[in-house]
Amino acid sequence: MDHHYKLMLFSPQHSDYETLNSTLTKGRRRLAKVIQENLQQSIKIGKATHFLLIGPRGSGKTHLLTYITSLLKEKQTKKLGFKIYRFSEEERGITSLMDVLHAAIKSTGSFSEEEIISRIPRGDPDGALSAMEEIFLKHTDNQTSIIIIENIEFIFRGLKKKGQHDLRGFLQTHTNISLLASSIELFSGSQAKAHPFYGFFRIEHLDRLDEGEAKEFLIMLARLNQDSALVAELLKDQAMKRVRAIYALTGGNHRLLAMLSCFLNNDGLEELVQPFIQFADRELTPYYQQRLDRLSAQQNKILGVIAQQGGRAVNVSDIAARSFLDSRIVSRQLHDMLYAGFVRRNKIGRESYYELNEPLLRIVMDIKESRGGLLPLIVSLLRNWYEAKELKQLEDSAPEGISQYYRAAQAAEHAAIHIEPAKATDITRHGKIDQEIPTVHSAEGEHAGLIRTGIESALKENHSKAIKLFSAVLRQDSENLPALYNRALSYRSIGKQRPALKDLNQIILLYNEAEEGNFLVIADATIIKGNILSELGRPKEQIAYYAQVIERFGNCKEPVLLVRVAQALFNKGVILGQLDRPKEAAEVYDEVAKRFGERKEPELLEQVARALVNKGVILGQLDRPEEEIAAYNEVVERFGEHEEPELLKQVAMALVNKGVVLGRLDRSKEAVEVYDEVAKRFSEHEEPELLKLVAMALVNKGVTLDQLERSKESIEVYDEVAKRFSEREEPELLEQVARALFNKGVALGQLDRPEESIEIYDDIVERFSKRKEPELLERVAMALHNKGYALSLMNRPIEGIAVYDEIVRRFGGSNIESLSQSAVEAMNKKAAVLIELGQPQEALAEYDSILDKSADNLSANYNRIYILIKSGRTGEAISNLRAALDPSLMDEDERGALASLLITGYINEESHLHRIIETFIEHDATKPLVMGLIAWLQGLMPIAKADADRLMGTEEMLGKLLADVLDAQPVLSMLKAAAADAQGDKKALLALPLELRRLIQSAKGDEVDD
């Protein structure tokens, strides 16, 4: 082999403007222009603008900062009149405002170190700071100044809170000084309102490049290196296959893309492994080891679990199982690691999936874990780069050090075909993107037989065989659309999204050369790619693919293609709604109705009906109830006389939603009439979805009758639901039966018929306790809880305890979080009954059991502390409080709620309150303490005039206890003002800042000031 490759180390800070400009992607160039223009505007008006660029190591922060600096210097030479102070990239040892100013002065090169030192008085810290400020301000000459700082998180860490306060104060005083900074992560505590720099910066997140941007960047680098052959290769359509292989290794990281760009050919890969490992081991490992050392043992454990998944994103429960940690602890640690930049989160429905944020970190962890073995990312690269046949040929000719990688890549490809992971969870249609697309696409001609056999295998869910058959076709005809499409469906069915996306991408790229007869498969592939991107939590890319369907096929005449356009529009509306862009979503739903409202085809009219229903939901979110009702009425008027079941489902859904809205508007009688209309229209239908909506309408009718205090009539409605649907097997119908029976039990209790309500709760347990559906089991748990409460009201506490024990026995070991939490709640209720029975030690034992299972349980922590203090065991109580204040167990809101309970419980016992407040302060939990004070104060509202004098004394007592807690002073001002307001001083609240005044006005129920 004649080639000698070395990793390309692109160094932006040492590059000229032309190099920087020629290697900046369009998106980054746009961002640079926005920042430059904002800074120039701040120069013109003399008022600071502050930017913070956040992105992982190697994401192009230095490149972008250096480019912006070059642009600014160009303007500077045109006598715009401003100064630039750029700190060195690895600025260290900064612990104070004086150090910040010193570093800024040094960066200019205008002063020698001796000259600076000679002007600073010794032994006088205040005088020294004043002298340093004078040197700096004199150098600025009252001009607008821009301080450019890389890795500002290190500087903030050294400054600590006092230094941060001083720097913020300096910048607020000198409003002609702007900061342009970068950081790997949001600095610690910056999300809290009490942080000195909360809301200070305009933050721009530098996301990793997508595949298209990565290709653009690689072409730029090839041109920079004058590699015309590589540029030509990258401009070919088939180049995306290899770009994707490099992308899989780099994750879109600028630095890695630059380093590996020289290996974009077959020969280069053979010489990639050794220099790449050396770079990672020598350059990256020390840096990341330092960052990993800052993590707790639990966080390192969690990070290790994520790193072992080979790039697969994992959810909290999976991480908890693999790390042997409680899922709540995992969730809290992930929250901290997310803001520290170690992990990234992908939301899919209600669930969050986590993966390593930085590909460089994954490489380092792979090196650590491999212990001289093969690097999984390199194996993955080879597998994606070569076909199986090529891998075998290369293995035979490669030296042993390389051949083992080719063998591993072949094994990985074989495993990918033969191992079937669990299927992805289905997504329901209403309020979600339309997943109803995939019909299979068959073929004629040479490969038709293989493709049909593959489709038959896929329909029988033998996807391994199907993938083999489709792959056999593609080895002979790499652009066979039906084979690519059906293989993508099979990959998706077994949860392999990445190879599915590869096949779909290849189909989409063939659009320009395709005949009209192939448009349908291309449209379907484009929509399915959008749907997969939804599952991967990439909504912006998803919208782009739906827009591509609309643009390409919106003017076609074939109804089947127009259905795809309507589906793409509908899906786009759903995603806009999920992105909290409701007005845009409503506009898209209107476009569906405008484009297709006059069509005759049922499939198109179904999309119109669904769009109008979703438009109604969006209008409800925008708090426009009358327009929401109008949208539902339009669905009923347009489609109420149709016979197609899919259209009738939308009519029934619109009516049920209309009833809910009328109920919220206190138009309960009209709501009952609407629910009756649903039952009248659709009760004779047999489709489970329609019957589910009938059952739902009847249950809602019962609830509405309860609200009208017509409980006897509501019970009759609940009985009707049970009678109609109890013999059905569909879970969605049985769920409505369980809901109706439960509501009947509640209604009987309200009618003071507790024995009958208990019989109903027992009936629910008997009917549904052996079912598997979580919704039905949750209803069983609720029924048992209500039975225990009913027994307490009947003064039968021992039987109540037995019921709570039954809940724990049934659900204490459940993997379903709602059920396991229900068991914990039952233990809490049992402990409360034991306290009422005068058995505090038994109650303590119960709380201990709760905290063993769920150390962050608020009620158990509070009640355990309460019992211990009442028992004279204050030391143990404070130890319990210390444990509860561990941030890894309880988040700020939960600790704030605990503070509120404790303040409320001990506000009249100064000695105990003193110990409690002291413990919060010792454990750096002043923010939760202040949150608790605010919640306690709001709970006092409105304050009676007779209580105002007593509260003035309370304010004085708290003032002494909290004298050293700066964050608590505004709350004490609130308490004083609220007490004075209760005494008749109407101006007292006006002395408070608007935000604090609003809190009191809201709690009092007064009109809140604008």
C-alpha cells in the first residue's frame, strides 16, 4: 500500500478569513451574520448585547467565534470605533473580577506585565481592583468594547458566586461592554433565577450537523485541500452512502469530520484505525477523564450504561434496570447530566430516550471499555461502508490487525439480519401523526417473484427472511424501488430505524430520474421517513420531509397521490402543535380543508374531517372555545350523513369534544344533550372505535349529571354503560366500563350509601384484577383506595388497613410506575391511620418501609420528621431532613414543598423552626427554603385583619432566623406588606416589585396588576 495517511487537524484559530469562510456551512454563516449584525447595532447605539454559544467539544464553536472576530475586525478597520478583547482559548486561574479585567488587558498586548503590576497598589484589594478597572476603562477610551471568551464555563467556575456577582455588576454599570462567549455546557445553576447571569445572555445552541450539512462541510474541506477527485466523488448521488458511514462515526461533529475527511476512499480506511486510536487516546482521553472525574459515582455508572448501548438511545427504566438504581434517582441524575452536556434527550411521545451528547466522548469510552479489543464505532463504519461481499474480499487481503475489523463487520451485518429485537410501540392516530401509510409496493419484471415472496414473508412477520430476499434483489439491482421500500418497512418493523432510513433516503434521491408510475412509492417513502424522524425526536427534519411531499406531488391529479399530500399536511399540523406552534398548526389544518374539502373520495374527506377535529383541539389550547365548538360543528355538518366508518369516527369524536368544551363553559345541560346525541347516532354500530366513543360520551354524561347534583340519574347512566359493554372483550370498552363503575361508587358515597359504594369497588376488583392492561389495573388500585377511605369514614380503621395492605401486596412489585406509586400511597395512608390509632412507632416503621422503596417520597419524609419531633427525637428528625435534602433524591420543587410543610407545621415553634431553617441553609438549599416560604405565605391568603398583628410578630421572628439569607429578604418584605395590607394599608403592596405583588394578589384572588 503506497498511501500514507494522517489525521487532518483543522485549526480555526490559526486560519485566515478566507479559510474560515470557505469551511463554514450555510447555516453557521447565517448565524454568524445574525450575531455580527446584533453586535454592530450595539456598537452604534452604545448598548451591550451578550451572546453565548453552547455546543459540545468539536462542534465548531472556535471556528464560529474566530470567523465572527474576523468580520468584526474588518468593520473595526473601517473606523466603526470599538475595541476587541479576545481571551486565550485555555484561559485559567481566573477567580475574581480583577482577574477578568487583567486577562482582557493582557489580550491587547498594549501593556507589559511589569507595567500593569507597577500600577496596582499592594495590600489594598479594593484599591487594586479600582486601579485595574481604571487601566481597562482607560484603554477602552469610552468606546464600545467586545470581550470574546472561549469556554466561559471554566471562568465562571473559578469566579464562584461572588466573582460572578461582581462581573455582572461591572457589566451592568458599563453598558458599552458586550460579551461574546462560548461554552460546552450551561454553567452550573444558570437556569435558576437567583443566578447572577440568569437571563443575561442570548443563547445560541450549536447543534451537530445533519447528514446534508456534513456532506457540504466535507466538500468544503476537500476544496480547501485542492482534492478535486474527492470533490467530484462527493458530488455524486451515491456519495451519500459513504457520507452516512462517516456521519455514523462522527455524529456530525465538525472536528471529527475534518480529521477523517482524508479517509474517504477504500484505501484510506485500511490505514484509519491506528492513527485514529492514537489521537483519541492521547488527545481526548485526558480531557474527558477530567470531565468524568467531576461526575458522581452514580452519574458515571449511568453514563457507562448509556455508552454500552452502541449508539442506541435508552429510556430511564432501561437505564435503571442496567445500573441497578431506582428510576427516580436515574431520572434526576440524567436531568443534571443533560444540562452539563454529557447526554442528549430525545422525546418520543411521553417517553424520553437518552444518548451520549458528544461522539468524541463515546469514542473515548469505547477505547476504555475495549481494553485492546475492537472499537465498535470502527466496526460500524466498515459495516455501513461496504457490502458483505466486499467485506469478505477485504478481509482476505488485509493484514491481521485490520482483517479482524472486517470479520467483526461481517458478523455485525449477519446479526443485524438474523436477530429480531422487540417491535416498536404503535402510535395512536388521533392527535398523532398519521401512521396509516404503508401499503406494500409490488413489482413486475425480472425480480417480481423474489419481491412477492419477500412481501408474503413480511406479512407473516418473518422479517428476517423478507430482508434477505429484498437484499438479494438489491445486490443485482441497487435502485429497485419496491425492494428498497419493502426492505425499509421490514427494518422498521423490527425496530431498526437507521437501515430503514438508508433505504428510504435512496428512494427519495431517485425522484428526479423516476417515471410517474413510481411517484407513489417515492411519496410513501418520504412520508414514512418523516414518521421515523418523529419517533427519533427530530421534528424539524420531519416537517421538511412532509413539505417535500406537498411540494412534489401537490399538483398531481391522481387521487391516491393527493391522499399522500393530505396525510403529509395533516402530519405537519400535528408536529407544529407538538412544537407549541398552535397558530401555524391551525393554518395547516385549514389548508387541508381548503385543498380537499370539495373532493368526493372518502380517503381525502377523512383527512379533512381529522384536520378539522384537530383544528378544534388547537383552538381549545389557544383558549378560543366558541371557535373550537364551531370547528366541531363543521365536522358534524359536513360529514354527519356519511356512511363510511372512518368519517363517522371523526363525527363522534367531534361531538364528544364539543360536549367536554360545553361542560368547561358551565353549559352542562347542553353538554348532556350532545352526549345523548352521540349515543343516539352511533349505538347501533359495531365498530369498536365508535362504540368506545359512545361509552365515553355516556360516562361523560354521568359525570356532568353529578356536577348538576343529579346523582341518582348519573348512577342510572353508569349502570347503562356497564350493561351495554360488560360482555365485550375490547380493552378500550372495558376501560369505560371500569370508569363508569368507579364513578358509580363515588356517587353512592356522596349519597351517603357507603356499604353500596364498597360493593361496587369490590365488583371492580373482581372484574378487572386479572387483566393485563395498565389502565384497568390502575382503576382496580383506585377502587381499593376509595374502599379504604370509605371504611375510615365508617370508623372501621382495621379493615381499612387490611385494604391498604392488599394494595401493597397486589402492586408493590409492579413494573408500571403508576401502580407501584399507588402502593406507596397506600403505605402512606396506612401510616396515617396508625397515627390516628395512637400507634406512632408502627407508623414510623411504615414510613421507613416507604423510604426504603422511594427515598424521595414527600409525604413519608414530612410525616416521619413530624413524628420524631413530636416524640422528642429531634436529632433523628434533623438527620432525616438532611437525607431528604440530598439533590440526587429530591428536586428543587419537591424540597420546596417539604420546606412549605415544615414551615407551616412549626411556624409557632421557634426552636424547632430554627433547627429546620439552619439545616436547609447548611445543605445549600436556600432556594427550596425560599420556595417553601412563598408557598406558606400564599397559603395564608387572604389574611384576616385580626391575624395581621400576629403576622407582624412572625415576620420579626423569621427576620432574625433568616438574617443571613439574602434570597429570603424579598419574601419577608412580602409577608410584611401582606400583613400591612390586611390592616388596611392599601399602598403596602405597591411598595413591592411587580412580580412579588402579583404573587400576593393571585393568592388573595384579587385582580393581578399588569
